[in-house]
Amino acid sequence: MNAAAGSIYLWEEASGEWVSQGWMTADGRWQTDTADLRHRPGQGVTGWVGERGEIYVTTDWRADPTNQPLPHELEFLQRLTSGISLPLKAEARVIGVMHLWYAGTHDFNENEKRLLTAIADMAGNAIQRARLHEETQRHLEQLQSLQTIDQAITSSLDPRVSLNILLEHTFHHLGGDAGGVLLLNPVFYALEYAAGRGFRSLHYKRFSLSLGEGDLGRELLAHHLVVIPDLSRASSVSRRELIEAEGFVSQVIAPLVVKGQLKGALEIFYRTPYSPTLEQLNFFEGLARQAAIAIDNGQLFENLQRANLELSLAYDETIEGWSRALDLRDKETEGHTQRVTDLTLKLAQAMNVSSADLVHIRRGALLHDIGKMGVPDSILFKEGPLTDEEGAIMRQHPQFAYDMLSPIEYLRPALDIPYCHHEKWDGSGYPRGLKGEEIPLAARLFAIADVWDALTSDRPYRKAWSQQEAFEYLQKEAGKSFDPQVVQTFLNILPGLYPPLKVKDG
């Protein structure tokens, strides 16, 4: 069209304004230094064409009352006189305005108008298709981001991992110079630092926002998303020190709400003016919901872990209470249970028993004689030898232990020692006459520790054996009463447990 210059304005839904996309000069150079010039609806020629959807022709813009150029446009238009402006339409809706400008007077005939109208219609449809494609791609990326965050939440119960991934995707889609996550401290009813990125100082980590105080605190308490385009003009701005130190201009913050409960806040700061679109705000709220789920999952898991730990400690304290009660009942073995438990665990560690199994071995060792609660006192505390009938009753105490503990699912993995610690390697033990490796390893370990402590402790009917005597007894009984491999391991660690002990060669 031999025009001296041209420009395009597109409608921006978020601001409700016509926004310049740039200018093109006669030599074909596209310039964006005047981009982001804005006309309000009805303002100037751009506003007039956009509002009416009609062609507008001016032969002298200086004398044209409709033309109201912006200050930045005046310099550009100084050497231009006439022009034509056309609506860019898509689906019968004006999405933009195209301007052509001439240095001198130009009379537009009908053929030129029809040609330009056809070009404008094609341009409008092309721009709309490009926008729709861009929007589809953006939605796809957003869905992929939400899926990535969802996978992070389901695969990791550490909220710090999920929150860092969340911030990464928030910055990717919404830009921002800094951002973070604040979590609710229910004691002080305040939001405190949990995660952050992009900050130049440590102010953010030290920040605490009391809920219900100030406009921001009240809005978050009411579960409202807050957009502050200009922090300097906000009626009540918290964190003044942070904002000034970081040079923040705009802020978007969303409450993290799950099941109706406020868990914290997700916020993004900008060092330049920022006005999010409705689509961006919707996506930001979606990210906030994901963050709330991640935090809630992490807190539920942490609470569950704490409850399990407390329950486990309560069980173990109960077991230790039972073992102390047994020691008090059988005064001749007072302190025996704790000593033999410690010794069994050291032997098990030397045999490379797993940490998980050590837990059950400890419980089994503490309860190894719980079956004696089923033995009458007249037999348990009888002075002198037992009759055959009394001995048979005494030998039932491992079975009594099994009957007492097996209904308790929590203690079933610990049954090997109370049930089998009187079995012997050669099959001559009781209650089932197990032989060799038929005997559970935990029971084979405990049997050696039990005999060692019994032999080296004073009893009413005899004095304690020397460690050397007990050592030689274990050597003699290896392969008969005891697993020879376990005996050898025990004898190897004895000098470390009892430094004065001198081990004879062979």
C-alpha cells in the first residue's frame, strides 16, 4: 500500500485495554520500542475502531478530533499526515486494530479499502489461530506441570521436595523474581517461612505474618487470593523491610487451603509492575491447591510417624515393665534379663543380623522367661531338686510363653526366643526337640548369652564360675547344646566385652 508506517494494537483481556504490539517503518523494520502503549476503550482512533468495528480514515490527523495520540505516539506521527485504521476481526469479534500512515495526503479508493479489509480479516483470523494455539500449548504445559507436581506429592512424603518443585513450576508459568511458601504455626497463629527462592537477603526467612492483622492477614484468613499490583500504594503493606530491601513492586499471594483449613500461603514477588491475567490467576490458584495437598500429606505422614513412634515406645516400655516384674518375682536372677538382652544384641550384631531383626530379638530377650508366670511358685521357688512331675511342669514354660504372646500380633516376630531358647543343637532340648538350624537363629544366639550370664553369676546354690571356666564350657558344648558357628563368634567377641579375659589357644 506504499504506506510510510504501520502499527498493530491487540485487545488484552486482563487489563481491558488496546495494547501496542509495535510499529513498522516503510523499509520493513519492525520496532518494539513503542510496544506496551495502551489505549482505553473508546480512546483515540484505536479505541474508536475497536469499539465500532469499522474502518476509519483520516486525511489530516492533526485536525482530526477523533485522533488522540498518546504522548509516545506524537513523535512517531510528527512527519505523517493521513492514515487508515481497520479492525482485525475473528469470529465476528474485534481482537485488534491495524493502522497505516502516510507522509502526505492519501485518498483511499474503494478497491484499496476492500483489499485492506480482506488483509485485515485474514490477519485477524491468523492472529486468533496463533493465540488459540499458544493458549492450547500453555494449557498443556500447565497440565503437565500440575501432573509433575502431583507425582512429586504422591511419590514423596517430604513436603520440602514437593514445595521446591512447586516453586519451580510457579516461576516457569507466572514469572516472578522471588517467591516462597509460608506455613501456619498453629501455636502463634502466624504464617512462617517454609521454602523460598530468588531472594537476595535473609529477610524472608525471618518473616512472620500474623493472621487477622492488616489487610493481607485478614484476606488470607478469609481464604482470598490477593493481588497487589503496586506495593507502594497498598493501604496496609506488611514486611516493609523485606519489600524495600528486595525492591519488590508487585505481589500475588494465594492461601493454601485443604479440607476447609488454612495451611499456609504461596506467594510470588515482582520487581516490575505486574498485572496477572484471569488465566494466570486460575492457574496460580490451582498451584496453591496442589501445594496445600502436598503440605497436608506431609503433615499427615509426620503425625502418623510420631504416633507410631509413641506407640512403639509405649509397647517397649510395657515389655520392659514385664521383664522387670519377672526379675522382681525371681529374685535369684535379678538384673539377669537386662544383661542377657544386651549380650544377645552384641552377638547378633557380630553375626550381621539386620537392624529390623534386632528390634524383635531385643523384645524376645526381654520376655524370654515370661512363660514362668504360668509356673506355680511352689515349683519355681522350690529349694532342692524337682520331682519328675515338677520338672515336666517347669519345662512347659516355653509353651506357656508361646500361648501368652502368640495372640499379640505385635509380638509374634519376637516369639523365637521365649519359645525356643531351651532347644539344643543336637535335638535334646525342649519343648519341641528341634535340631540344628531348625532352631531359629535368634534362639541360638540367646541360648549362648543366657548360659554365659547364668554361669558367671552367683546363685544361692553355687558361686559364679570364672570367665575362663564358662569360656571352656561353651567350647565343650559347641555342636552339642549350641550352634558351633555362633559359639565361635561369641568367643571371638568375648575379649572385647571382658578385657581381663585371657583366651587360651585352641
